[in-house]
Amino acid sequence: MNAKEKAEELFKQYYSYLKANLMNDEEAWEDAKVCALIAIDEIVEAIEWHEYETPNKEIRFWMEVKQEIEKL
């Protein structure tokens, strides 16, 4: 799975949840982006904590996912 596909997958999961809770489309869209970005920040922080064990490609991947979400 590439970064764009992962970004869309994360976003869709949050969007579906928020939409199911009776938010309008625009609110759900923006809140889904915020939730997905928060999740990515947490993932990157966890990876950086183990920086000496983790290949930089993992951090690069998640930063690419973050950029793709910001484009949505």
C-alpha cells in the first residue's frame, strides 16, 4: 500500500464514523482530516522514540501519508 492509499484508508475510516454520528458532510470531512492527522503524529512520535531501531523509510512513509491527508 502506498502513502496515498493509506491516507485515503485512514480518512475514510474516520469520515464513516463521524458521518454515522449525524454530522453534516463538511463537518465530518474536516474532523476526519484532523483525526487522521492526530493519529499519524502519534505514529511518527512512537517511531521516533525508537529511532535507533527503526529505518527512516517508516518515518518517511508516514510523513507522505500525512501530506496526502492534508491534500484531501
